[in-house]
Amino acid sequence: MDDDLPRYLTTREFADLIRVKERKVYDLVASGDVPHSRATGKLLFPRDAVLAWIERSSDAQLLDGEAPAVMLGSHDPLLEWAIRESRCGLACLFDGSLDGLSRFARHEGVAAGLHVPNEDGSGWNTDRVSSAFGYRPVVLMQWAQRSRGLVLASGNPAGVRDVAGLRGLRVVRRQDSAGSHILFLAALRDAGLEPHDVIMDGPMMRDEREAAQAVFTGEADAAFGLEMAARQSRLDFVPVCRERFDIVISRRDFFEPAFQTLLAFTRTPAFHDKAQALGGYDVTGLGTVHFNGA
């Protein structure tokens, strides 16, 4: 990624790189904290010196101090349960993969869960994380593989067998920042449908359980949700894809007691029994690192 940057960065380019406002850059220059030069009165930041400066910043929050002990991003029922049962001390604010990444960049939490496919279909989550945090000390760690598909009323009264069968049906509406929404739009395209071919005008459901409950109560005919959510609500399920749910976390916070307590809990029989009981989870790759930033 170094080759993508010009030899000298402008103030705007440098601000975008470290994801701060330009006025913060001027504060750094005034304090002498960041390498820079002036050419005809214009601030310039030597690429190599700046990257070395970023790498030396072992503080994962980089500029703004410690983040609160909050897990952000996409809702995962197994993760939510493990955080509670492990008593690791993390709070949860789940409002979608992209919302989590945005909040994580603003230091509103120590980690974020996400399940967003790479643009070329080669994998999951690494495109978003490397683009946003390529020069920061962050780690993208696998949490679980999850079975995602169509959550349908018990007995499948509409006879839906695939995504194409959703035409004209009421489908649970999710927030634009949700990974499930991004995946659903892609699944519609693959099935030759457009968003207007299904009805998504009901109340917005912000997590996996809410989405399944909307089908259970008859508010919607289908949801693009998790197998485990369908099981818990005793609903039918048609699998569509197997997705990878990852956690992005700063290297510093990775080794802090809260996250290490959570990881220790994932190695217990209780955790593995729960993953099996929920259904639709494969946690054999938990802990695999898929991206390690600068």
C-alpha cells in the first residue's frame, strides 16, 4: 500500500490517512509531533517519515487517547452471549458492520465485528479494514463462520426455495450499515432481482433476533438472517451462503485483560457447547488473523 501514496502528502491527504480532521493535523504540526516540511508556505508531509511515525505510535488509538471498553459493529448472538458469560467487562453497541467501523475509527470502542464481502469476492472484511486502517496497528481476527440465508415462516407457506422466490414478498428491512443488508442486495442481484422486486417498507430491525421475530409475528414473510435465529424462533430456513464474521481490534487492546478474558472463555467447553447448540456456527477458525496493520 505504500506505493499508493505520493512521496509528499498534503495536509488533507495526511488527515485522511490517519482519519482525523485537518485542524488536528495543524495541532500536531504546532506541537512538533509529526514530521513535516514547508514549501512556499505549504505544509508537506514526507511519506516515508510519516509512515515510520505511524508505526512508532504503539498506542492503537493513535491520537485521541484510550477508547471506551465497548464492542461495536455487527450483531452476533454468540459474541454477545460470550461477552456476557465471560464477564470480560466489555459493553456492546451493535448497529451494523459499517457503523462499527466508523465508530471504531473515531475511538468510540475497542473493537468492532463485521461480515462484509471483499469487492472481488475473494474473501471477507479485509478490503474494508486494510483501506481504513492499513497504517494503524490493528488486527482483523476471525470469530466464526456463520450460515446465512432465508428465514421463513414455519412450514414455508410461500414455498420459497431460493432468493428468486422472494419476488413480491415482504422482506425484513435492515439498516444500510448492516452487513446483512449489503449481502442481501448482492444476493438479489445474483438472483436477477432488484430491491424494488421485494417489499421492504416495514419497521427497521436492527439485529438478527429482531429480524427473525418479525417473521415469527407475521410482520414480514422473510428475513435474510442467520440459521441460529431461525432455529431459536422455530422458523424455516433456506441456506444461501456461509459468511465469515471477524473482529477488528487494536493490537494494544487485543492484549488488554478484557479481550484476553473473552478469548480465554472461547477455549472453554461451555463456549463450544453453546456454539453447537445455537446452530449454524463453525468456530474452528476462531483466532485466525486475516490482517495485521502497520
